[in-house]
Amino acid sequence: MLVTLFASTLLYAGCFGFFHADKRRSAYQAIKSNANLQKSVLGASWLLIISAFVAFCSTLGPERGVPVWLGGVTLAAAANLLIAALFPKPHVISGAVSLVGIFLSGIGIAIGALS
């Protein structure tokens, strides 16, 4: 259960990084103006997504880990897009909503993995 919550957090953070690595969509001025920082955020996002894949596959096995990971990526990306649409500028409410989304997506993935 904790590994599922951790991997869901990694997935959401990776999707968040992919969204903000693009200078047209990022709400952070530092990322928009620095190409090296954009590449670093993109590389860190790939690392987080791959780490979540390894966590799911090592816990659930490759037969169940890959589909659960794909579902988690889909859920994390959808949550990230909805939160970005609701809160276009970075502030505390967006962070709180994203933490609740991470928790709920982790619970949903855990229930799906146990059934």
C-alpha cells in the first residue's frame, strides 16, 4: 500500500514536471527563461516516471505492475491537467489540491491493485 502511494506520488510529480518543462505552459518564470533548467526538469520527470514503473513492477510483478502503472500515469496526467486548468498560477491552494489528488489517486490505484 505504501509503495503504491509512493509510486503514485512519483507519477504525479513526473507529470507535473512534464507539464512545466514546456515554456509555453509553465507558470514558473525561472523555467520559462532558462533552457538548461527546462532540460533538467524534463530529465528529472523521466527519472520519476521510470522510478514509479520500477516500484509498481517490483511490488506487483510485471503482469499487474505494467497495467497499474499505465492507469496511474493516465490518472496523474488527467489530475495534473485539471489542476493546471483550475489554478493557472502557482500558489498554495494548487499545492494543497495536488496533494489531495495524489492521495486519492494512490488510494484508487491501491484498491484496483488489491482487487
